[in-house]
Amino acid sequence: MNGFAGTGKLARLILRQERVKLTFWVLALGAVPAITAQSFLELYPTETSRQELAATIGANPAFSAILGPLRGTSIGALTSWRLLVIIGALVGVMAVLTMIRHTRLEEETGRRELLGSTVVGRHAPLAAAVMVTVAAAVLAGLIQAAGLVGVGLEVPGSVAFGVATAGMGSFFVGVAAVAAQMSPSAGVTRGIGLAVLGAFFLLRIVAESFGIGVLAWVTPFGWSVELSSFADEKWWVATLWLVGFVALGAAALTISSRRDVGEGLFAQRAGDSRASRGLGGTVGLAWRQHRAGLFGWLAGVAVMGVVMGSFAESIAGLVADSPQMAEILTMLGGVEVITDAFFMSIVGIVAIVVSGYAIRTVLRLQQEESLLRAELVLSTVVTRSQLAWSHLVFAFAGPALMLAVSGAVAGFVFGVTAGDPIDEAARIASAALAHVPAVWVLAGATAALYGAVPRLTAVSWAALVVFLLLGQLGPILRLPQWAMNLSPFTHVPAVPVEPLELAPVLWLVGVALVFTLGGLGRFSSRDIPTVS
């Protein structure tokens, strides 16, 4: 039988299953560039106003480290600079999550084996997932290009913008396809895919922060910058995404053809003949399920802390290199103002990132339920509240630990040069911890959705994307305050630039508590299992 038999039918099945999630992703990713460009047109209609804006945001070290250099002051250049890297990360997340749902998760639940008993080729599920996900990325890119042309921007730059989105999505489809062959666990596979995305993102920040031009060509995020949409488009850069996608896809097919269905390239270690004492309770079981992810995330945020602290150190060094910069900083209040503003900006982004861990950890409950393992646990003396809290404790404590670690590492690295590493580590860690209540709001909202309406838990991921866009684009686009207030991260005190205010922190904690308790209450009374 042809190894790809049934690919078309499986692709239609995936489209039906993903019609809500992919529609949101495609429309959100597709519409944001045109909306942003139109806002830039309305807010900064003259070249002079755009030059002033460029002088302000282009001098922001956090923006430069994450987004790369600003190449020009046209509406297209501003839009491309502000969005391409962020949208590249989002389309990468979309690609990884969608691919894993329809490859590794299908095998873990046993549905892939059932499909294999019909007239379906060995490679059809993987090929169908690749087709649908790549098509979603390409469609988002087409909508972006059409929207940017529609608001009056140049056609070549608009097309280059869309090509970058389609290229990033396709590349990470390849990454996810290979990751899906690694481990029999969907959770581990998802972690591998997202870890690769995060590593590439950090590489681009390191390349920009320390002026390592060669390193920018190692990461697909660097390719988005080097494509130079709305500047001097380098069309040949697009072939890098294509080559990467083809190479990764070929590798995934090769590995898939040589491994057993339901297994991974790396075999799972056989368990002990007797369970340890720690597995005698729900918290011990949850620890076993979450520990690998927790340690991986902690390692990732620690690396981010090193990069943050090193770059903050280079900001302080600007004073010694430039008398003009020293004069400007003196007028603003000293170099401490700039470094504190940098830490405030970058720690806010780290908080958004670790919110993904919080959401994912809460949704482990849903995965346990859909795999029928929760029902087995609840058939013992374990109550629903005990089961839920055993996972929620990691969803709440994990992000707090990650933010503390990233802040402490960043402050320590910065303090080694500033002269007081211990105090700086404590100060920046405290600033990072100020974001914890906002992360808890997202965790609580996810728990509320899981408890009340499990089929809508994807809304929590959508909310995270919206909050990210509000934080990154809201101030520049001068969005109304009511729109900014929708994000819990808007209410986080501006530490370390300003003193800590307890009132907003307590309000955020209260909202998170209400969400969580409401979700647990509904979870205690609804049917189990619920098909999501």
C-alpha cells in the first residue's frame, strides 16, 4: 500500500477538528500587520513624526535586542520592525502545537493505531498534519500581504512580510515533525518543539546584543530580520526556510519509517518494579509528571537571565563610550534609569513566556482526563479537589520560581560589573516576582475554563496571544486605556523603575483566586470524563 494513502481524507479530518483554533490563528496573525500599519498611518502621518518615533523606540535597548535594527522610517519599515519577530514566534508556536496534536498525541491516545488498521498509509497522518499546518501559515502570510497592500503599503515589502510568516511557520512545522519522532509522550515532544523555538529566539537576541552577525544567520528569526522587508528586500533569504523545511521533513519521514507506531526514537526507560513512597499521593504523582518540564523551563529562563544581565551591562557601558549619551542619561536621571527600564521591559516578556508554562500545566489535568487516567485515580480515595490541586500547585509555584530565577540570574550577572551582584540579584528578582500575580490570573482563568467549559480551554492560549500583542503594540499605537486594562500585565507595578504598589498586586491575586475556586467548584460537580 502507498505510504501516503488517505492523506487527503486525513487532512480534511484535521481541518474539521481544527476549524476553530486554526481560524483564530490565521485571522489573528493575518489581521495584526494591517491594523498596526493603519494605526501608524493615523498616528504618525508625517515623516517628521515617524523620525521622532524611530529615535525614541529605536534607542530602546530592549526593543533592539528582541526585534533587531530599525531600517527606515516608512510605515512599512516601522510595521515590519515591530512585528516580524513577534509574529514569527507566534506562528512558530501555532505550528508546533498543531503538529503535535495531530501526530504524537494521536499516537499516545491510540487513535493513530486505529487509523492504521484501515486503508491509511504509514506516512499519511504526518503528511496530512504537515499539509494543513503549512497551509495555515501560508494563508496567514497571504492575508498579511493583502492587508498591507490594502492600506497602501508597497507591494514588494508586503509580499516579503507575508513570505517571512509563511517561511517561519513552515520551518517550525519541520521542527515539530522531527520532534514528534523523538518521544512517545506528547508532553515531552511539545516541550522539545517549544524549547527549540525558544533556543532560536535566544540566539537571535544574543546575536543582536553582542553584535555577532554570523550568529544571526543560524536562527530563522535572524532570517526574518535579514529579509529586510520594506527596505532592500533580499529575496534569496526565503530559500533558507524552504531548505530547512525540506531537510527537516525528510528527516522526519526517515525516522517515522523506522520506528514503531506509539514509540519514539528514544525509548522510554523501564519503570522500577516497585513504586517509590513519593508516588503514594497525588502531589507525588503530579511531581513525576511535571518535573522534567519544570527543570527544562528553569534552565531556559536561567539562560534568558544570563542574556538579560549581559545586555544590561552593555547598556551601562554606553556611558563610558559616548559623552553625548552620558549627557542624555544625566538629564534622564542616570544610567540606572535606563537599565531599570530595560529590566522592567524584558522581565515583562519573560512573564508572558512563563504564562505559557502555567497554562500548559493546568491543561495537564485535561490531558489526564481525556486519556482516562484521571478517572482511574478518582476511582480510589482521591477526591477531585486533591487531584486538581496536585497539578495547580505546579501551575502557580512553577512560574513564581521561574521569574525569581530569571530575575536573580539577570541581576547577578549585571551586578558583577555594577559592583554589587547580591543586591542586584535580589532587586531584579523582586521586580520579576511583581509579575507573578498577573501570571496567576491566566492560570486561574485556565482552571475556570477547564472546570466549567473544557472544550473552550483553547481560549486561554488566545488570551495569552492578545495580552502579548497589547503589551508590545498598545503603547506605540496609543490604544485606549480600557483596551490596555484587559491585560492583567497592564496592572503590574512598574518595578524597579517605581516603588512596589500593593493594591494592584492584591487585586490580581484576588481575581486569580476567584477564577481558580470557581473552576474547582464546577470541576467538582460536572461529569468525568468530558470529551474536549
